[in-house]
Amino acid sequence: MQEHSYFTYIMASRSRTLYVGVTSDLHKRAFQHKWKEHAGFTARYNCDRLVWFECHQLVQNAIAREKELKGWKRSRKIALIESTNPAWIDLSREWYDCEPADYLRAQDRMNS
């Protein structure tokens, strides 16, 4: 039997709007949020920074944790993020060759 990892994660916008989610492929999912590949909350509110995540071996545990976090007040979610990432650094920043903001700036320079 193959072991899998499942992730509960929090994405944030520059203005610190928060989104809590769960996935089996954090690398791919963060990319999808960054590039707004799906219409929805994170695209609408520009939640493109991975600011917190944890790994689970069982999907049921990841989903239960997601539901737990979604039930928390905003202040408690912020405290969780800041306990491990006080500067709100995008934890996925180094995962990709190009960030959407970098790409758009390069496009603007080329079109100028």
C-alpha cells in the first residue's frame, strides 16, 4: 500500500485575507492559487501566498483539521500563522521558476 501525504494549509493575500484548504499535492495547489487557475475565493481576493501548512498521513485528519481551522476566529488563525511564520513569508516562493508578479512585471517592461 502506497503512503500519501495530505496537507492542511492557509493562503493569504497581501492585505491578509485568509483561505484555509486541504490538498494531497501542496506544490500543485499553491501554484494553482498563485496563477488563479480556478475562479473562486482565492482568485477573487488574491490569496496567493502560502503562509502556513501542516502534513497529515490520513486524509480524514487533514479534512478534520481544515474544518477545525475554518471554525476558528480570524485572530486565532493569525496567531497560528505567526507562531511559525511571524513575517508572513510566502513559504512557496522558492518552489517555482517564476512568480505571477514577476511575470507580469516582465510583460509590462516588454510592452513599454
